[in-house]
Amino acid sequence: MAFVPKYILILFGLITVDFFLAKEIEKREGGSRKLLLGISIVANIGTLIFFRYFNFFNENISLLANFLHWNYTPLLLTIALPLGLSFHVFQSLSYVIEVYKKKYTPEKNYLTYALYVMFFPQLVAGPIERPQHLLPQLNLTHEFNFVLARRGLERMLWGFFKKMVIADQLAQIINPLYANLPQDSLLLIVIAIMFAYQLYCDFSGYSDIALGTAMMLGYDLSENFNRPYASRSFAEFWRRWHMSLSNWLRDYLYYPLALGWGRVSKIKLLYSLFITFVLIGLWHGANWTFVVFGAINGAYLVIESVTEKLRKNIVRIIHLDKLPKLHQIIQTIIVFFGMCVSFIFFRSETVGKAWYFLSNIFNKTIFDLSIQDIFNQLTLQSGKIVLYVSIFSILTMEIVQFFQEKNKTFYIFDNTPKIVRYGWYYFLVCGILLFGYFGSQTFIYFQF
């Protein structure tokens, strides 16, 4: 992903097309409305495919042609993905589709609509907003509000803490080990767990910064994460992880696939679910690793749905239903480690490298190395302090998130004495300044 000044013309070209198409869709009836919607979809998805997948598809067609002994010369272009294009396309399409469904009236002001699509706090990595939620706010006059400014700053500090103190410090441990993967099973399991937290803190940290920035300006953006690693099923995980993307694909891809074009059946629902998650994977990048990542998660959900009755019977037979807390813990552990497996493909540069990672986990004796040896491997490049800070910060985050979920609010310190609230702010600021990583480490989702 890159910022290329001339690419701004592409984004504003799409903005202009969708702005006027939406106005025409509102006026029309019948088939012409579908035609205009189709033009918008083709313009947006076509632009995304060209910039993101043109070379990927060309390379794979070339491989297929060589396999079939066809005469084919691939045309590879030197192009960069315009900054924020993936999120821009989804946010813009949600507007046109909602107008088509007559759930939203087209925006009359071109500049207001352009601001909706390119609202800077969340342009690069979301959350993906719906017109009903964000556009009305852009038509209001916003005055300075001290409480919102304070809350916004707190949210931004929390986001920077998760990004700089947890995600970026974990990257200092993980990156050297991924560059030269070890073979010890237990060490690989630890690396997989660490990357799961790096990815979560990196992406949710960005979302917190975006929400905090918008809040300081008086705007309310949608929540994008809700303690996903506490999920007890894979379906619940995707209701808690990158919620704006999950909801977008549910409403605009899964429902049309599952409920349209013929009779609804269980097989069709499961097929549509799997296809949706394969496309979720492909959306993340032009690499087969992402396709496998999506397919694994689609398989998780299909298996989870197919085996629901069987699993309930097993739980009842072994009397695990009599121990609900233990049952919940087991479910949470299964989901977490299942996601860690899929994240191995998300992180790896090639499918072969991901498979090498997994094969060494399952083919080796788990305790090849001692705990001390593993500790030495983890601290070899980054030092002991980085590991200590990362572990302490993750535990702190989990405790804070537990109380946030329990109290159903992010701002759990609002009703505490001022000394406690400002002590929390002081802790975050000092944590960032003393233990934050200030080197060059971009957000992971900036590439998407």
C-alpha cells in the first residue's frame, strides 16, 4: 500500500461515480436501478481487483498455462495499492447498496459524501462505517466537549499502548524467529500465541486510535473489536473480531448468496458461509496464504454448525454440562488455539512456510527444549526486558478488557475517584514513553 498523489484522482473518481449513481438510483424504478447498482459494484470492485490482484491473477494464470502447456506470456505491471483503497471501496459500496435498498436517502452535498468516504481517522484501516451511522454526524455542527476530548485522548492512549508497548515489542521477538523458524514444538506454539496477540493489539490498537481521534472531534465511530479471545465459538469470534468487516460481508455477501437464487437449504447456507470466508481471506491480500486463512476459518464455522448436536450430546454424556465454568474455559481454549493455527497462514509469506511451521508443531516432541532454552531463544534478539514488558502488558490488557466487558463500557475509570482515573492516564503515558517501541514498525493492516 502506498500514498501516490495521482492516485487521489482514482479515489475521487470513484467518489464522483458513486455520488451521482446513488442520486440516480433513488429516482429510478425497476431494472434500471439494478443496472446502476451493477455499474457501481463493477467500478469499485474492478478498481480494487486491478490494483490489488492483477499481478496475482496473472502469475497464477501463467502457472496454470505452463502446467497445461499453453502459450501464455503474463503481463506484470508495476503498480502500488492506493492508500486505504480496500476500506474506501467497502464503505462506498455500503452507501450505494443502502440507497438501492431504500434504507438511506442519498446525500445532497458532494463534499459531505466525500468526507464520509475519506474520513481520515478510519480511512486506512477502518472501522468500515455505514451511511446511517456516520453521514448524519457529518451534517451536524460540532462544538468542543471536554468530556469527549478527555475520553478520546484516553482511547488514543490505550490504542498507542496496545500498539507500541505490546504489538511492536512482540514484533521484536517474533520477526527474527519467523525469519529463521526453529523446529521445537513448544517454542513454535509460543510464537503462534505471541503473534495472535501482536495481530490483535496492532489492529485493535489502530481502531482505538481512530475512535479516539474521531471522538475528540465530536464524532462517534463504530466499535471494531470486543475481546475476541474470550469467544467460546468460532462464530462468536467473528462477531467480536473486526466487527465492521464481518457485518459488511454478512449483509452484502453472505445473505445474498445464502438467501438468493433459489431455494434456501442447509447445504446452501454452509456453502455460502464457506465462500464468504474464502473471500474474506482473499480480501486481506493477493497471496494464497490469505486464501488458506479464510478457508480454514470457513471450515471451522461449517464444522461447528454441522457438529452442533453431536457436541451437545458429548458434553451431556461426559457430564461437562454440570461444570459450566470448566466447559466455557475448554471452549475458549479450543477457539483461541484454532485461531492461532489460522493466523500461522496469515503471518507466513508462503503456504510452504506455514506448513513447515505446523508440521514441526505436530511432528516433534513438545518438550524438545527446556523452558530455560525457550526463554533464551525468545530473548536472544530483543533482550529479557522486552519479553517481561510484553507479558506484563498483555496481562494488564486482559484484566482491563475483562472489566470493560463486565461493565459494558470502555471507560471503566470514569466513575472512580480522580486520583484513580488520572493514575490510569499516568500509567499509560509512562508505559508508552518508557517501554514503547519507537522504531519503524508500521500497522499490519496498512497493507490491506
